[in-house]
Amino acid sequence: MKKYLLMSALFLYACGGGDTSSKGESNMISTSNFANPEPNIPLECYTDTGIVRYGKAIANPCYVCHTQANTPYVNEVNDFDLTFNYSFPESILRLGNPWLNAIRPDITLKEVPPPTDQEIQAWIRQDNWTPAYLQRGKGDLKYFPDVPPLYMYSEGSYQINPQVVDQEGFIHDPQTGEHTGWRVFKWKPFPGFFPTNGRIDSTLIRLPEEFRKRKENFDINTYKRNLAIVECAVKGVQVGDICKGTDVGDFTMPAYYEGDAKDVPVVTYQYPPGTEFAHPLYYLDPQNTISFKALRIKEMRYMKKITYADVSKGEDEEEEEKKFYWDKGVVFNLSKNWLMAGFIEDKEGNLRPQSAEEMKFCTSCHGGIAGTVDATFTYWRKVPGSGGWMEQDYNLSVKNIKDWNYASYEGNVGEALKKLIEFVKGEYQLYFSMTNGGDHFRSNQEILLKISKDPSKISFILSPEDNIITNPSLINYLDEQGYIKPELFLPSSERAYGIDKQYFRIVKAQAFRFGRDVFDRPFGVSFGGNSLERLSELKETGIKESSIWAIIKTILFMR
């Protein structure tokens, strides 16, 4: 099956052209020579729940990814047991936390001094996206997606390029004005993955050509309708049920897509084959009053769906091979039904294909954990209706993100915590309380006062009598209309440029193998943070013993 998928994918993957059909064997990469033996285990998995610093768990950020599967397909797996145990392989137990840029930059980045404020601001306002876009399809940029830069910067101010992004979020070729099929959308950020924690991005979706056409001619209304059908499908609406609140109105979910895609079946919780995502990640720039995004991008990420995923067998899936396919930044995701490509900065700041080890970092989160839908984190979290068809602005220019809850809180809910469910008004409310902060490492101190009017009253574990769940009047991140205040998502200027400076050092050292996720200062345990360093003595997370609510089924139907 995997060999068939590999050959099919190489045939379908036409992002940059070129004949790759004969390269399957020569492009199989061994993981044995990687500096990090398990780059697919992300930094977040190395969080201290409190078991190291305090001898008992006081937080559980693990549940947002590791829970009961959101869908019945192999792209999502029941992995809630990972909240209970530090299940690191032997190679990692011997090595310790390999993401040294986050915990020990004094070792990995010591040869690169931090830039000054003037140097970092000049760096982040340089355009490295346009040169890559113009060279797409050629050489090392063979698979770079055909997405032009969204922003312009001149005379000290940013604007969204009106020749590229129209009022409905559709992306046009800046030279010809033609529709590219790409459409940008706004979504509720995944818990903790906020710009204030170093994650700021845009996301664009494109359906295959037949979804954009009717009788072989481009038809914008057909395309809008098919995008709405996909949105409802990944949000869990079943065929025959009513899809509500889309930009094309309410409608009954059809069994097949429309227009020239009339023979493609609608599958709930899945994107149709050929669906593409483009995902630029930016430096932070407070001077951009639209969205805080710099002109320079750190990465361009790309995904293309190969085939509908199979139904999960309800047991452990086949173990990941020690060899995997790589070609100029292209790999398969863990479940093998998406192709992924990644481009990151070289030492001079130009975008290059990610190496095999750098791309291995991307694989397991997409198609290997429970907390996604069809291996993705964004489109099923899209702001409903026409308000979601805009550049992601984190509520800076248009406030339309609320702390939506999701219909299900199923799973292993301890008796002591079951009574709290009725008090949980929002997804972030629960995350902040479970995590006792605004990030997986409890290392972002400036966000605490943005979360609660009393930062000592966030966690229902540490302050069980009075906290943001039992006393919602303590919540400080919602405005009077219930919208999330943009300052929750966004850092202070000092913090933003501090994060940029740390990442700049990684680029100049070309040290991505030691991690690309950083805050403005080290956050390993030895520096007073909550990221694990030594692992050999660790087994259980302590979550089960401390009765922290370990499993929550996040998702799918917004109230």
C-alpha cells in the first residue's frame, strides 16, 4: 500500500514540475546519521508537568495534542496514554533533550552574538519571499508553492498587497491578475501556538482545478460552494445534514462535490485528494499594525493531499520506517496520505529546501496524533462564514474570534473534575487553567495578566476555590462583546524583537537541527524554565496521580 501511495504521489505532485517518478529508491533517506535521532518528537513533548521541579504534576498541556482521536481515520490515533508517560525512545533517554537552542543556546549559539534592535529590525523588513517565488519550479526551489507575498512594506508601514489579496481572500497572480485558486483564511489559533510564543503565520487553501470549474470554465460561485462543503466536512457535518453559517448560506450537505468535481465523494473529516495548503511563518514585527507579521518569512510550508485516508483499525498502526522519502524538501507525512514540503532560511536569509532531518521534524504532528483533523490544525478551526475569508490578523483589524468551545468533552474525566465541565465556557479557558499559563512551558510571564485579572488565580489545580473556571469574572482576555482581545495573542515589542533575535542567531548558525522554536530567553529547567533537559530518570508525567484532567476530546462543532 505504501509503495503504491509513493508512486501515486510522485505522479500527482506537480507543484514544481520535474520527473521524480524514477527517483523513489535513490531518494530514500536513512535516519541513522541524524544528529537528533528523533526529530519528529517536537519540543512541546519535553515539557515538565511539574514532576521535575516540584515532585508532582501541576499542569497538563499534553492533552491538546494527545487525546482520543478526533476522527475515525488513520490520520488521527488514540494516543491519550502519552499524557501519562514520558515515552521517549532509548536513544533520546541517553541523549537528553536534543532541542538545545531552546534550553542551552549558550552551547549551540555561542558563536553568534545577538543582533542589536536596529540590526534585527532591518533584517525582518527585508523581503526573502519574492526571490523564492520568482525562482519557483527551478533547481532547489522546484517545489516552492506558487503563492506570491501577501504584504508590502515601504516608508515605515505595512499593507496587504491589493493586487494579490482581494476582498474575499482570493489570491491573484500579481502580474496577470488571474485567480490562482489560493484563498487565505482566518482561524482560531491552536491552544498555546500564539505569536507571543513565537508562532505567527498565514494559511492558504486551494482545491484542485475541477473544484473551481463548471463545464471546464472557471466559476467562482462553484468554487466558493465547494470550499464551503469542505469546511463543513472537516468540521464534522455529515452528508444529508444542514451546513450552516457559510459564506454561501445554509445548505444540505451533498454526497458529492459540485461542478466538474461532481464525481468526487464528500467524506466527513477529510479533505478531497489534491487539496493544497500553503503556510508561511513570519518573524514578528510590532510595526505591522495589521497583523504583527514581518515582511521576512522564516519558513514556507506546503502540503498536498494524495488520497483519502483509510479507516483506523483501532490498534497501533505500522511503525515508522527508519528510511523515508525526501526530495528537495519534499517528504510524506506519517500517515502517508499527504505530501509535505518545507523551505527555510540559509545563512544569508534566502529560502532553501529543508534537509531530510529538518523535514523529519514536521512529520509526526501531521498524521500521527489525535488532536488534528485529517492531519491539519487550521481549516477546521476557521472563523465561520465570510468573516473567515481574510488574512489572519489575530483580531487586530477585525474582531471575530471568540473563545469558542467544542461540542464534546468526552474521555477519561476524573470524578473530582467531572463537576467542572459545566463551568468551562471556552477552549482557551480550559487550556489556560490546565496549563497554568499561556504556553506549554509556563515560561511566558507577560501573558499571565492578560489571561486573568489575578495571575495567581488561573489554575484549578493550584487555586481550586477561585480560578478562571470557577470564577469567570477573573477572565481578562475577553472584551465586553466576548471577543478575544488581540493583546492575548500578541507580545510586547520587547518580547517580539527578543524572539526575533534568538531565531536570527539560529539562522546565522544554521543550527535548525537543535530546534527552531525559541522564546526571548532560554527556558530549560536549569535556567528556571519548564523544559526538560535530562530524561534518563523520567517515566511517568504524574498527571494521573495528581488527578489532572488528562483527556479531552477537542473539536469540531462550534457553538
